[in-house]
Amino acid sequence: MKIKANEICKIIKGTLIGDPNINISSFSNIENAKKGNVTFLADMRYKKYIDSTEASLIIVPRINIKTEKTIIKVDNPVERFIEILNLFSPKKTEKREIAQSAKINQNSKISQNVFIGENSVIQENTKINSNCIINSNTFIGKNTKIGSNTQIGPNVTIYPNTEIGENCIIHAGVVIGSEGFGFIQKKDGIIKIPQIGKTIIKNNVEIGSNTTIDRGTFNNTTINSGVKLDNLIQVGHNVTIGENTIIAAQTGIAGSTKIGKNCMIGGQVAIADHITIGNNVKIAGKSGVIKNVPNNKILQGHLAFNIKDFQKSYIHFKNLTKIVSDIEQLKEKNKIANNN
């Protein structure tokens, strides 16, 4: 596929400076781009590459940039570059058919235009709505509901009584609705608590590979609309995650915790059970959160506290050896002075 710079400019509604007739055939990051590539500049740390890059076209913010390169100025280079990526990477259309090796219970309901891959299992009373894609070796338990246009990757396990909304993307190896980690310790052993709640995934949710979401004990585990979960995340029983929250890899969320809307949680964050995290909260990677967090807070550290306080404290921590040495020297001088 080839498209001219002026055509791209019309699509992303930008301002073109340079040659409008340059042909663009692919895309790349700014450091490695070659002739015929389109790239973008959003982070000013990469501005140093603007003249050395071989890219034929650069999408840039609406700021003063001096360069001989052909550029298109836009309000948000990242969002506009995503539009270009979609232009060059149209969605693949699967041939909508049901594999002969798939085992589908006769009491399940499969709507029109659904793809079901090899060796998948669909149990009784499950409803799969139109335009879904169920890839190979996936298990979907009884009484499950899956909304229209949802894509489920290979080797996914969806336990019974799960509800998944429309336009979701479930990547390979995900487990939804497994038993929560519920036990009571007694002197003579450990008692297992039955986990009889559901897992509810609402619309436009994306779940990364090998993430596990446990079903509720009595109440439901709920992932609200627009949530994006990275790979290798553990979501405990009875957890609620609010709309449009995004969580990075290897984060663990213990049972019955509530996370608000529009939060951003970094990788390897540990979140304790039975706490509430408010809306618009940001938590830096490797933080530990053990108590309630009000709306609009930014946290970092183990155990997590206000990000500015943490950063100030960390500066002192790095200088701790020198500070201790200075104190010891002052003590020695004071001792000598007292002896005199």
C-alpha cells in the first residue's frame, strides 16, 4: 500500500509543510525509520533524531520545529499516528465458520457470523452473540454470555456463569472466573470457602495474555467498561475495577478491593484486600498499597505514599551513608571539644 503525504494530511486533519507528493508505504519509530516510512515525534527527548532520521514523513506537534524534512503538524501526534497505523494495518477478517473438531453443546446458542476454532469447547446454555471470534483450544463453561464483536484468543479458559460484554478482546491464556483464594485457618487445618459468585466483564474491555480474574465469593467480580489489563495480572475475588482504568503487567489485586474510574496503575504493584482506591488515581510501578486512597492522588513507593514526599525521601536515602558519616564526624568533634 502506498499513500501520498497530502492524503495522510487530509485524513489526520493536520498542516503539511514540505513535499505533498512523497509516497509513504510503511511506518516506524523515529530512530529506525527508513525512506518511505512515516514516523512521529511526541516526546521531546527524541527531537534530536528529527534531522538524522531517514523517515520520509514525520508527524509532529504544533510547535516551532526547524527541519528540512516533510512534516505534518497536528494537535496530538500519538493519536494521529494511531490513525495512520490503522490505515496501514486493516483488521484481518477471519473466515466465519465453526471447526468440525469444536465441541458445542446442543443447548448453547451461537448467533450469526461467529468463528469457533479447532478443539474449542462450548458448554450448555452458553450464548455467544454475533460476530464473535473464539480461537482454538478455548473452553467456555456453561451459562456463559458473550457479547457481540468480542474476540477470544487461543487457549483461554472461561469458567461457568461468566458474563462478557461487547467489543472485548481476550488474549491467549487468559483465565476468567476461576475460584477465588478463600480459606479460613483453624488450629486443626484449613477450611475452603465456596466461591459461588460470578465474573462480569463489561463492554470494550481488553485483557492481556495469562491474566487471571477470579470469580466472586458471594458477590461478583466486576471489570467495568473500557478497562485495559496488561499481561500477567491477578485480579482477586469480589474485586471491582472502574471504567477506563488501565493496569500494567504483574500487578496483583487482592480480594474485595474497589478501584475507581480512570486510574493508571503501573507494573508489579501490590494492592491489599478490602481497600478502596478512588477515581483518577495514579500508582507508580512496584508500589505497595495497603490502605484507602482518595480521588486524584499520585502514589509511589513501598509502602506507597505521596509521590513528591517519596522522591524527596529517596534523595536523602541515596545520601544516607554520607549523612551518617557526617554525623559521626560531628559527634567525634563534639567529644573532643568536651574533653578540652
